[in-house]
Amino acid sequence: MAFLKTAVAAVVAAMLGAPAVGAQDTVKVGLILPMTGPFTSTGKQIEAAARLYIAQNGSTVAGKKVEVILKDDGGNADATRRLAQELLVNDKVNFLAGFGLTPLALAVAPLATQAKVPEVVMAAGTSIITERSPYIVRTSFTVPQSCVIVADWAAKNNIKKVVTIVTDYAPGHDAEKSFKDRFVEVGGQVISELRVPLQNPDFAPFLQRAADAKPDALFVFVPSGVGAIVMKQFIERGLDKAGMKLIGPGDITDDDILNGLGDAALGVITAHFYATAHPSEKNKAYVEAFTKANPGMRPNFMSVGGYDGMHLIYEALKKTNGATEGDALINAMKGMKWESPRGPISIDPETRDIVQNIYVRKVEKVGGELHNVEFATFEAVKDPVKAAKK
Ligand code: PHB
């Protein structure tokens, strides 16, 4: 805490001593992402999508040149905080963006507040994040947005008893609670709740305990980057064949890894806000451009958080005619609506959080590749946790 106070004080001192606007003709976006370590896929997806947006829309907006300064935090919150501080003090960035995991987004919240610089959260999904600073706006998702839809689907499809397995940190706790609250409300029962460590997870013993409890389905939340491990261990133990259904938010059938999982992944039902196979013209063009610019990569749900985050930055600058004062930018972002590759989205003017469709999907083979194929749509879903607080 003492460190944090010193860091905040240093940022404020530096900002006060700075000229009103740094380089008048340049807008700087400090993009902090995990480009190394277990969550590299999130960093790569978001960087690729942000660069694609700039390539498609030009690097000048409202008469200003947009400069992205990319920093790798390796998924470590102390590094994120230090990098954000350097970007504010040395580079005088006008936006902080990225944030691959919840602890990384939270670490920067006090700095964004003190410096009055917008923090655009392009990945992290815990509900509370946007409440930690009036300068935070989110273009990714909230984990509960998908979990309540999974609970409704399960109850309607004859699933009565469920074991939950979640990664043991804030978004996992959000997943566990939001799924259970809704599932119990609609008549289901959660017979066991298991939590797996974030670092070096081994799901095998947890999967065995879950199987021993003989539920109708296993609900699993793991962050993007970890999906392959849990899916492989589920399949290796033959749990798919034992008749236990696997359900959860779409992080477990992440499009980035899905095709590598093999046919055992067929039939897995998830709810989520984006699938590479989302059947809109906008998305077809997005997938084509993304794969062309990044051969061998499939855009996943993290990528659209980065793409839409850049869109939000561009449109806010257009609205302020290039002015970079933090309050003006945040006001410009509130209530903004547009069509994303994922479908129609908006920024809730009250919470600065994303409002988006949630789709129920099933893993199927399309053109020889595994895809999340959407079969039901829930429109304009707000974060259910914040909605319940009202
Ligand atoms: C998070 O840390 O908030 C997080 C990261 C990856 C996900 C979901 C949530 O897939």
C-alpha cells in the first residue's frame, strides 16, 4: 500500500509539472499486455486486433497521429503497475489500454483515477473492475454475463446436478457465484464447488473428484490460455465418454485452441459473446482480414476486445475533436453504440461497462474445422452483478 501511495504521488507530481498537452499532434496509447508467460495468447490476440484496426482505419484521427506504445507485463500485476506509471510519467500517454487478467486491470485503477487518464479494459472480466475507477471503460466482457445464460440453458435441458470447477481468483469466484445463484433460482443444484490455482494448474485431481460426485454436468471456468489444459485432462480421463456433460462460459472452448483439441470437443455447450464462426458480414470481413494479417492465427474472443477498444478510442477522439482531457474522453465514450464483429454492442453510460449479445453455442465441425456454432441469442445483456446491485 505504501508503495502504491508513493507511485500515485509520483504520477500526480509528474502530471502537474507536465505541459498541458505533451506532443500536440500525437495521441499516445499505452497498451499493456501479457506478451510472455502463460497468458501470451491473450496479448498476441489483442495486439494483432488493435494493429488491424489501425491498419484499416488509418493512424490519424481527428487530426492527430495515433501512436501505440506496447509493453509486456508477463501477466504480473506489479509489472503492470510499474509499466503504467512509466507510461504516464515518461511517455505522457493519453490512454492506458489492454489488461489481460483481472489483477492487472485492478492494479492500474488508482493510477488512472489520479492521472485522470482513461483505462480501456480490453480483456479482464471480473464484474467489479469498472467500479474501481471512474476512468475505467470496458470493451471485453463480464464473466457473469455468460455464466447466467449457461445456468438458464442447463436448467432447461434436463441438467439438475452440477459440480463447478473454477480458477481460484476473482473472475473464477464471479463465475462460480453467478452460475450457482441463477442455477439454484431456476431449480438446479450445485453439489460441489471446486477451485484450482491460477499458477501451474493441474486439473486431474479436481476432475476426478468431480466425476466421483456423479453430476449431470460439470461447469468449468478457466481464463483464456488455460482452456487447452483443462479440456485435454477432461478428455484424457474419458469423462466425455462417461456421460458427464461439460458446460461453461466460452473461455473453455476458446477459438484460439479449439481446433487443436480434436473431435472429443464436439458437442460441448458454452455461452459467450464472440465466436470466430459468428455469421455476420462484419465478422466474416474481420476474420478474413485478421487471418490474412496473421497467418496461422484465428481471432478469438480476446481479439474483439482489442479491436473494439481501439474503435472506442478513435470514436471518442472524433467526438472531442482530438482533445485528450480524460473527463471529456470518458464522457464521449459513455453510451457509445456500434456494430462489432461480435454483433451490436454499447457502453452502458451508467457503469461504463459493455452491453452485448450472449450466444449459446455448440462445438461442431464446419469445413473440416472445429467451431463454436451459435444457436440461440440473448440480446443486449448487461453485467448481471451490477444490475442486481441496483
Ligand atoms: C480475467 O482475469 O478477468 C480473465 C482472463 C481471461 C478470461 C476470463 C477472465 O478468459
